[in-house]
Amino acid sequence: MRTTVTLDRDLERILRETALRTHKPFKKVLNDTLRAGIELAAPDGKVEPFIVRARPMHLRAGYDPAGFNRLADDLEAEAFLEMTRKLIERSQ
């Protein structure tokens, strides 16, 4: 697979020096280094799954948590309209 990666200058220098010293292509040195780093992070090759531990929100019956986002949006929109109205009044 072909992709673009932005490397820090010091890492690029180390990888290029390693490629020259080992007489291997830069691409192989980069891939081998990434594999070694990943294997160090997960030596058995298995990655621990990320588990979300849910907690009760203790909301009263009838409250919709998704409604909080709508409420925040409405309040933000009202504040924006009020600020815009004041700016227009000042400019007139």
C-alpha cells in the first residue's frame, strides 16, 4: 500500500543512515522499524481491545441525553443572534 508519511527530521536521518549502513532500501528499513515497534508494544501480536465502561447518568425519567446537545446548540445560536443584533444596532 502506498501512503504519505511525514517524519521528524531526526527520524528520517536515522532511517536513512540505517538504510545506507545495512544496504537495504529505505522502504524496507521503515517497514521493519515500524513492525519492531508494534511488536514491542504488543509482544504477543494481540492488541488489547478498548473497552468503554458505561456508568449510569442518574437522569430523571423523561430526559433525553441527546437533547442536551440540541439545547447547547440552541443556546449557542441564541447567543450568536443576540451578539449579531447588538453589533448591527451599534453600526446604525
